[in-house]
Amino acid sequence: MYKAIVFAGTTEGYALCEFLAENKVSVYACAATEYGGSLLKENEFLHVSAGRLKTEDMEELFRKETPEIVLDATHPYAAEVTKNIRTACENTGIRYQRVLRPEGEKSETAVYVESTKKAAEFLCGTEGNIFLTTGSKELAKFTVIPDYKERLFARVLSIPSVISACAELGVEGKHLIGMQGPFSTEINEAMLRQYQCSYLVTKDTGLAGGFPEKMEACRRLGVIPVIIGRPLKEEGLSLLEARGFLAEFFGVSLSQKISLVGIGMGAEKTLTLEGKKAFEEAELLIGARRMTEAVQKPGQAVLHEYRSEKIAEYIKAHPEYRTVAIALSGDVGFYSGAKKLLDLLGPDVQVICGISSVVYFMAKIGLSWDDAKIVSAHGRNCNLVSLIRNNRKVFSILGTEDGVAALASKLVDYNMGDVTLYVGENLSYDQEKIFHDKAENLTEYHGDALSVVTAYNENARSLPAVHGIRDEEFQRGKAPMTKEEVRTVSLSKLHLSEDSICYDVGAGTGSVSVEMALRAWNGKVYAIEKKEDALALLKENKQKFAVDNLEIIPGMAPEAMMELEVPTHAFIGGSSGNMDAIIKLLLEKNPEVRIVINCITLETVTEAMEAIRKFDLEDVDIVQLGVARSKSVGRYHMMMGENPIYIISCSGRGEEPK
């Protein structure tokens, strides 16, 4: 006894037989011909029978096997067979379910006819070669066309009996093409061009029958499709709907194969063979429109979506899609959504790499990328100016039409107008544009948003390996400045990371602000200062060290700090008697903030310690630093002592102040 009987003979029928057998549902497959039966492999749960059945044969089979359901997945043009199956089910009381491939999209240039006979009648009044894709059974009806032996080119199955039958009708030699589908758009296009056809005759066989590929080939070459309508106006489940229905009917779970695929630059020529195979096999294609259009097959189900949560929700809600391919720009490991999708979809997802923009572009401009700083400024904060100042080569994805001009303008502002910018737009597409020029010549450039840039700075200055820029390198004036040795210890106590958000309270000349900005190059530094002369020096030092991630905030703390973003770290070099209020606000913004305080006077030490006790700060460390520097006196060196400094470091406990 078999739980299901499937009348196959179509791609959908074969797929349903395999689906049921894979899920250990015993299935009896009926194929009309030996060839059709050979396309299925028998196993423990799948039995294949080849041969045409009459209505009474079907009824006998149903009574013998008593299946729970009969699936009619026969060809949409096999009208008589469908009627027989339906009648046999009604006579035996077996549940009947039609599985029907959806019709193709309507074409404004196509000629639609009711039958093969009507198609032949229409073609009798035309001129030009005709490409027949309706099979050998219908071929005789086209012999009424004048000069049919010269005009007709028939594509049929490469079976000896079929070839002989066609030859008996006078269709042979180069006019007879024996091939087994499915056929791609390119193959259809090549055949239409080879035989200089003006018309293509086809049935509306749907996606599985290669109908979209035929229509696309006709569109490309201006060939007129003659489409024979389906003989029955019937309803049924698509293959995907049938899978969902059968999973519920037999209580089996649906498995999915999900692939994250890097598409390269976007054009198909930069897609890897593995990626191309994944897209071709996908029943559902997901991605932004620009990416899906580059790889979509005619008739393929597509979801235009780039948000990871929405993609995961859709896949979960549609388990009927057995193969899903998600198109990601460039390479899956280079600033793509793959990481978040993997978190949402689980570890069983297949990840297929692609050619990244950095690999493609650097090859195009003839520069190596193993020694380049690689970042992305697309939709994120990125301190390109500092990176370019400190690195000979910097590659970045941009993402805005004025991205090149904005970067060039900043480089000019920081006296780096001689930096060479290599610009790439629409990489791999027909409108690809690659050029280079000095930054000073690109401040007004307006380009394409789909762009990348490589900055080449011959005068790049590498950051020192440790804290401690020499005091002499800063513009000083009369404003107070945290000295080199004190600055080195203080910054080491801050424990900065490259993306820290820092406050420098009482910034003075900005020596601490500059060093923080250089270390936290991918973060932000806010220099709060109330004195006008110090503010002027701050601006000079910001420009000199090209720290674009340093923002100068005029005013008194804590009031000037109110509207600033949440800090991860704070350095307090001057409090003007507001130590308690400054620390209170820092903790309100971030209860875990890391704080380092420099104190010269004992009164400031007292203020700091009282605040630490009041707000119950932890990880408290106090260092007294006494520095003496040598001074030349004739042939001798005398040590001249600097004022001792108390360096107090601490952290919030993760609780807001009461």
C-alpha cells in the first residue's frame, strides 16, 4: 500500500515524488513513458511505473493500493489524462489534488491562439522561418504551412522513435534538433539566431517548462512568440504550495537549504561559479533590487529586501521554498549583512564568498592591498582624514554622490591637498568609471553614490607605538598643557579603544585631546574648554595633527557637556571647582564610564576623593608622578623638578548616581 499516488511526467511531478520519498512517505509514481520513468530513481519509499493508463486501469490501481491522496502533476496540456484521473478518483472515492504550474506572464508582442491547429492556420499567412518547441506529437498539424519543409525547425526529444516519426513527415536534417531540456535563454537565443527564425511556437509551459527563457530570447531578438493556450481552465496548487500542503497533510517537516552569496561587484562576470550555481538552483532569491536583477532567472521568486530581520522572518514564514539564496554585495565577509543574518538564521547556512570591491578595485589601479588600511564610510562614521594622515594607502567604500568632494575638501582643510585620490564608480558595470587626481582638484566633484576611493599619501606619518607625542610638536602659547610624561601615564590609565567616545574636560591646548583622538581613531573626542586663547590653540593643534574626529566644545563644564553623546571615557584636567557636578553628569550619561583625573593642588585631590566616595566609584587607583627634566648649565646638566601631579583613575559601578 502506498500513501500517495503521483501522476508525474513533469518537473513538478518528479520533484513531489522525491519530496515525499525523502520524508519517508511511500509514493507510487506513474509515468506515461519509459523515458519519463527513467528520470526517477526507485528506493525504499518510491516505486516507479511506466506506461499509459486508461480510466479503468487507474480505478483498479486505486482500489488495490488505497492511497490517501492522488496527485495529478501531469502536463497542463495533457487535458484528456487529467479528465481520466479526476474521473477515476471520483469513482473510487480517493482524494484528488491537481498540481499545476502557473501560467507565464502575458506578452504584448506575442500572438495567442486557442490550439495547435489555430497556430498552424495563423502561420500559413506569414513569412519567415519558424522555430517549433511543441514536441513531435503536434508536428503533423504544422505540415499545412506552405513550404513547411524549408520554414520549420523543430526541437524534439532525442529518442529514435521520435526522430523517425519526424523524418516521415519530411522534417529532418538541419530542420530537426534532437535535444533534452530545460534550455537557458542563451541556448534559445542561439538557436533562433542560427536558424534566422521570425516566429517561435510554444505552449505556456510555465517556469519549469522553460517558458520564461523562450520569451526572453524572443524579446532580445525581436522574434514573435506564437503561444498556444492551455486546453483546460483549471485550478491547482503550484509546486511550492503543494509541498506546504503535503507537509501538513502527512505531518512532515520542511527543510530548507539557505545560502548567503557574495555577488561580487554586481555584474554577472564577477560572480563566482559556485555563487552562480547557488542562484540558479534557488527557488527563492532575496536581496536589494540592484543585486537580484543581476542574477535573477526568468520567473524566479524574488523578495526585494535588505533588512536582516525582515529576511529571516520571511524565510521562516515560507518553508515551502526548499532552496533560498540571499544576494549580498561584494564578499560576504567584507562589510556585508552576512554576520547578522548568520546570527538570525543559524549555523547551518551555506556561505559562499564573492569578489570584494577592494580586491577588484586595487587590481584595476595596480596597487597592492595587503599593506592598505581598509575601511567603510558607507552609512557609518569613519575618520578617514586621520587614517590618511597616518597611512600611505587607505581604501574606503563611500556611498554618497558627494563623498569624494567631502573627503577632498577635508583633506585640503588639513593641508593634505596633495594626497592622490583614486576613485572607482559602478565597478564592473558597463558605466564603470575609474580615475585619479589630487584631492585639491576634487573638492567640487559630484559622482555616483556607488563608489569607492583609495587615498595614496606619500607623506604619511605613522603613529608612535606608545603614548607620548613630544611637547614641542604642539602649538602651546600661554594656555596650560599636560606635559608629555604626565600625558603618557594618564592616557595609559584611561584604557582607550579605537572606537572610544571621550571627553577632555578643561582641554587647554588640546595635547590630551589630540592623543586621545589619534588613539580612538574610529571614535570621537570632545574637547571642552572655556578660555578663548586655549580654544584658538585647540583649533591649531586639531588642524596640525589632522584629527577630524576631535570636536571642540566652547564653554564651562558640566553645562557644556549636557547635549554631548554618551562617553565611554573622560579625562578631567581642569574642573574650575565643579568636580562633583562633572562626575555626577558623567555617571548619569554612562554609569560605567572610565575616568582619569589630573590634580595639581591638594584641594583638587580632596574634591576628587570626596566625589569618588560619594558616588561609590570602583577600580580606584592613585599615582603621584614627580618629573624632573635636565637643564644644561655650562658643561653640566642639572635636574629641574616639575610640579608633582596626582593621577587618579576610577570607573563607575554601572549604577546611576542617587
